[in-house]
Amino acid sequence: MKNMQHTLLASAALTVCLMLTTAVFAGNPDRAGSAGAGQLLINPWAQSNGMAGTNMAITEGLEGTFLNAAGLAFLNQNELRFANTQYLSGSGISINAIGFGTAVGDGGVLGLTVMTMGFGDIPVTTENLPEGGIGTFSPAFSNIGVTYSKAFSNSIYGGITMRIVSEAISNVRASGVCFDAGIRYVSGDRLNFGIALRNVGAPMRFAGDGLTVTATPQGSPTSLTMLQRSERYELPSLVNIGFGYDVYQSEMLNATFTGQFISNSFTKDQFGGGLEFSYNDRFTLRAGYLWEDGVNGDETITTAFTGPAAGFSVNLPASTDGAMIGIDYSYRTTNPFNGNHSIGIVLSL
């Protein structure tokens, strides 16, 4: 009876999310670039980037806090994960991420993640000094996520994430809160389904001294400081639906095929697929491709990513009590610049 209730609950949740996909989050290329908080669309983790993020239905542990919060529920040990991404190599943008996850009892897992973006030092320019020479500033983009996931049965897993978003320069700042929710359904030993609703929250707005202007009104002997209010901007909400199927299983080798569909509220819809080959749970090869209409055209592309991605992982025992240490690497092609290079380290304790 309890398993039937869990199945009905998952079916209802999937139905609601599918309705949201078609009614609210249908891809809209005319709105491309009109949302803010673009950092919420950047995957900071090296492992899942090796499949272009198409492994949302099979991702496990802290990697799931970005793609599908339900994946965190598969964490059996304490996990500490670090990652660094050279974003759009040659642009000087770097991304760092750190996360920790631990079981909290009754099938629940709690995770904390922090992501920061660095843009280097940018020259300060003004109307009077457009060439700079008066100093530099460094934008500070970051988000902090708290995820709770739970195994409701051997087949149904769910999770939710609350994320605090911050974007700032020296004298202007915007902050907000958004939520992710995800469900994963395991059918037998080979087939997995996942659905996730991400980046749902109230609009954000920039504010600060940088939006003030000091001017002297005509006919006035004194100057006045005037505040220019910025327009609010929406968050880049999306719905992600995916599956994973183990096409081959043995004691030493496992091969998994994945597929997914992303319905974006502020840009084109995307389709993707990937392959993962794992040998003895020690060495893993990955490849993926994420496609959208016009992705290969200079005048029609609305994303820097051109589709292909690849990566690998190496996991080694760190002690006799089951602790593991792993290294992940991935590469995603981009246009322009020279792609994304991501490297990560994971400790399972």
C-alpha cells in the first residue's frame, strides 16, 4: 500500500511538472538574453559537464545539486567535492565550487554547495576618463545552495534546493533566492527517469550608490544627487526531463545511455544525449552532446556552447574502511573562445 502511495505521488508530481513544461516554460528564443542571474545556468561540476549535463537522470551525490536535487539521495557516505572551471578559456573567467553532503537519517541526505565566479580585474572607466587609468574593479558573482533529498522507496527519490544568489560590483549589488525541485524514478535495474524544475524565484533588481548621479539642474545654484532605479529582471527558470538506460551490465563493465529535454523559459529548447562507460567503478569515460536549433550557425546561435563534451573520472581507494578519492576532468566546446576545462576532486568518507 505504501509503495502504491509513493508511485501515485511520483506520478502526480511528474504530471504537474509536465504541465508546467508546456504551459509556462515553453522555449522562447525571442526572450533570449532578457533574463538575469545567468550563473544559475552554469554547471560548476566537472563530472556531469563531461556529458554536457545530459546525465540528470543518473547523477548521484553532490553533482545532483545542480542537475536534479533528487540525485543527492543516492549518497551513501559523507562526500566532499571541489571543482574548478576555466570558463570560455581565454576570457579570464574562472569558476570555483565546493560542496559537502552527509546522511541525516531516515533516508534523508543534506548537502551544502558554494559556487563563485571570478572575472579578474576590469579597468574603471567614466564619461570623463573612458580610457581608464583610475583603478580596477572585480565583479563578485556567487550562489549558495542548501539541498535536502530523500529516498521515499527503492524506486522513488526526491529533493529540493534553496539557493541564495548574489551579483555585485564595487557599488551596485543584486541578491535573491530561488528554488529547485527534482524527482528520480528507478524502474528495475537498468532504467532511470528524472524530472527537475530549476531556478524558480522572485525577480531580482540591482541597487546601490553606482546608480546615483550628481547633477546641477538648470537654474539651480546647487547640485543634487539623483537615484536611477534599475528595472527588475527574471530568473532563468527551466524544466529538465531525462532518462538513463544501462545498455550493458557486468561485474566489471557498465555502459549507460542518457537522453534529456530542457524547456527554457528565456531561450530555445534543448535536446541532448550521452554515453558513459565505467570499468570496475574505478575508471569512467563520458561523452555527450547538447543540441538546440541554430547551434551551428553564427547568426542563429544563442549560446556559447556548440554541443560536444567529453570527460573521464578516476576513483581510487583511500583507506581500508571504504573511503575513496576521485579525480574528474571534462571539456566542452564553445564558440567563441577555446572551450570549458573543468577539473574536480571528490572525497568519499
